Amino acid sequence: MRKPFLLALSFLGLFDSLYLWWVYTSASRPMVCVGTGCDVVRASPFAHFFGVPTPAFGAAMYGLLVLLVFLQPLLARVERGMQFAALGVAALGFLISLYLTGLEAFVLHAWCAWCVVSALTVTAIFPLAILEVLRPALLSNPAVALGAVRKNLAVSVLAVALGVPAFFWLSRHGELPPIALASHEALDERLVRPDSHTTGNPNAAVTIVEWGDLECPSCGLEQPTVRELRQKYADRIRFVFRQFPLTSLHPQAEKAAEASECAAEQGKFWEALDKIYAEQNDLSEPALMRDAADLGLDQGRFKQCLESGATAARIRRDLEDARALRLDRTPTFFVNDRVMTGQIPLEQFTQVIDLELRSRGSFAQVRSQLEKREKPDARPPTQPSAMKAQSSQAQATSGQATSDPSATGPTGLLGQNPGDPFSQYQQPGIACSEEEANKRQPTLVHTDEAAQLFRGRSKVLFVDVRPTAGFRGGHIRGAVNMPVQEMPQRWSALPKDRTIVFYESGRSAGDVCASGRAAGRILLEHGFSAENVKVYQDGLAGWEHARLPVER
């Protein structure tokens, strides 16, 4: 029974690789996958070798194994040679699979379900191929050989009977259903306004739109990543910022948004945005005035703008657009037709942008070829609406786009056809929303209680949820580091029989969206006792102020 099983596994690997290869030929086509790891892996530099999609090599390997196993009973004279050849192919595939799995685990930190299936398949094939060499079947007997041929034919027919309709189903369902946001028309109209704040290349094929709340801790923590992306892709992306103050959670967010708009009137919107995000611990009007002074703004003009509420209408319009798009959390990012929420790690954000750049680059090449075929006096093909918006901004300065009255094409969001659904890339990160605020909340403790827990620490574990770099710069003695972005994947590593005390820097101590409280909610959702989940809201700053033990 080894040969039929070996052949069945080879067909399974071939199906897996062929599907991945087919998906990889169209970078804009989302695949059927469990989780978001497939898109991350596909966007990585390891998705292609020498310009060839990596799954193509897998298809070649599994296809060769199918032939070698299927032909053995038909070519008994060279059976041993084919067994050794199959072992060599399986061994090489196993080693390559180990390498690729290591990349997923330690470099990409993302798992593609299809890749995992392939890895498990070749891992099962390898020992079977060894057994085939060590304990070969006696195919020199015609009756045995005929039986083996019949079994191979049965496996092959079954593989084709199952594989063809399965492939057809996957190809039809590879386009994910529309996200529950809004219609294409609403997205076209409300995602980017002609006067939205824009930086980067106005004609770029990739547009990133951030919907942010200036008092939101998650937004503030994501800003270093956003700034690095704006610098790295300065001439290859168009970056747009839209105001989305969650006033029910952040009472100072709307006035902070107005302050950034007042700074925009003096040509310093992006500088004000960075400044306000960096000073989230105090967004009072006196603090905003100090920020304006630090930026070199005309104080009288800024104060008059802020006190008069002159920019409030613009904030309300952004809020109306957000509601029309059915957004409910911050930060929310659109990367062309992909939606991402929460704190997105730089590496994964980069991979998604690179995927879109490759995809839109191919789209642009096809458009160019089609336009060259048009007659000089022929009417040009309808432009995607976002492309038109980009073209209309070619002569505009950053943040001051002009509208194109002819931009009335019927296409969907950022170059999509209206009939094509658009994809949603939900990064399992930490975002701020009323939904999060309504969940069970961990117990908050201040420095005195945290110090008592620390001194009786036999059953207490302090967990630092800041990024690793911050943890290395200094942390509560004996604490472990689990960045909040990793909590959705790593929460199970924390013991349920100990008291867990989360903490961070302390800059957003009282905010329901603070990283420590978000981490605590994750544990409560997974069955941890409320008595054992606490958040030290004074953070490392409060700990150091009390002169308690810190490791550096």
C-alpha cells in the first residue's frame, strides 16, 4: 500500500503547488486561505526565485514524483533507478521545505496554510520514499505489477476527479467577498476628497489612506512605522490622511484634529500631525498652543483659528465620510483595495505595499499597451477613478489637490471594476474602537499596588507590551517582553495560574485603548480569571519615578 499512498501524497502536493502557482500569476487576486499569512508570504521577497514563482518549483517537484511513482510498475527494469530518483527528489524537496518553513517562522512571522500543507506533504513523502528504497516491492512478478498499475490508475482517476472540481471551485472563490464597508460608489466618493491632505507622489499607482484619531494610543504607536513608510516609498506611493476622532472615547481628539487643520492653513499639516501624535499625553488647548509655537506658527492666527472652530466643518466631513464607509476603529489603513486595522508591524506593512506595487505595475503596463493600440482620434478608455484623482493632482501641491470634472468613469475603488469585489486584509493587531471599550476590562492598578505585587512576586508575572527595542532600553526587573502586536498570536504562552500584570511606557495610562488594557482584554477573552489579569497604568515612567528596580 506504500505506492498508492505515495502517489496520493504526490498528487496532493501537485494540486497544492498548482493552485499557488496559479494565484501567484495574478498578484492582485486574493487566494482562499485561512488567516492573512498567505498574502504576507506572497508579498515577501521569497515568493519568487530568479523571477519564477516559488510554487512553480514545487509543482515541478511533485509532478516529477507523480511520474516516477506511477511509471515504476510499468517499467520494472528501471524500477530501482526510479526509486532512487524519487528518493533524491523527495530529499531535496524536504530540505527546501525546511528552509521555507524556517523563513515563515523566523523571518516573515506569518504562516500560509497552503505552504504548511505542502511542507507536511513532502515531510510524509520523504520517509515513504526511503522505505521504497529499503524495502522494494517485487514488481518483477507480472501479477503484482498489474495490481500496482491498477491501484495507481485508481488513485490517479480519483485525484483528477477530486482535483479538477476543487481547483475550479477555488478559482471561482479566490476573490474574497466584499468587505462590509460600503459600496464602490461610496468608496470612490468618500475615501479621498480632492482637498484631502496628501504627500508623496500624486501620480503613484499605490495610494495609502490613514484614518486616524490624534488621541488614540494605537495610532500614536503606529506613527513611527507610518513615517518610515512615507520616507521609504516617498516617490512610489501617495499617502493621504483623514481625520477620524472617536469623540466618545477621546474627548480631546476633535480639538487636536482642529489644531492640525489650523496648522495646515499655515502649510505645516504633516509637521503638526507628527508633533501632536508625539505629545498625546497632553492635548489640552494650552499644550496645543505650545506645539504651535514649537512649529514656528503664527501664534495669533493659530489661536484665532483654534478658538473659532473654523476647521470644525472639515473634521465633521471626514467623520461623515468615515461613517459612510462604515469604519469603526482607528487606525484604519487603505492600501489601494486592502483594508488594514490596528498596529501593523513595519515588515508586514512593507510586504503589502510591495505586493500592491508589483500588482499595479503590471496593471499599468497592460494599460499602456492598450492605449498604444488606440487610434489617435479614438476616445481613450475610461480611467479608474483613483487614477483620475491622481492625475488631477499632478500639478497640485502636497495636501492641495484639484478635482477633475471629467472624472466620471464607472470603475470602482482605486482602479477596480465595479463588479469585482475588493479584498480586506485584516491584520490581527490592536485597534481602538467603541467595541473594544465595551468589552470586559482588566483591573487597573497604580504604583503602590504594583509594588506590593512585585514584592510578593512568587505568583506574579510582569509583562512589558512595548516593542522589543523599548524593552531592551529598560524594563521592570524580572519582566518578560510580549509586544502588544504579538498578543493575538502569543497569549497562550502566558500562565493562567499566575497573576499577569501588563504595563507599557505610561504615556497613555488612562486610555481604554492603551496597549496594556488591550493586552488584558485579549487574556480575558480567552478565559483568564479577571482576578489574575491586571494593568499597571502608571507604566515604566511611574515605576522609575518611585525608584523601583529597573533592568537595562
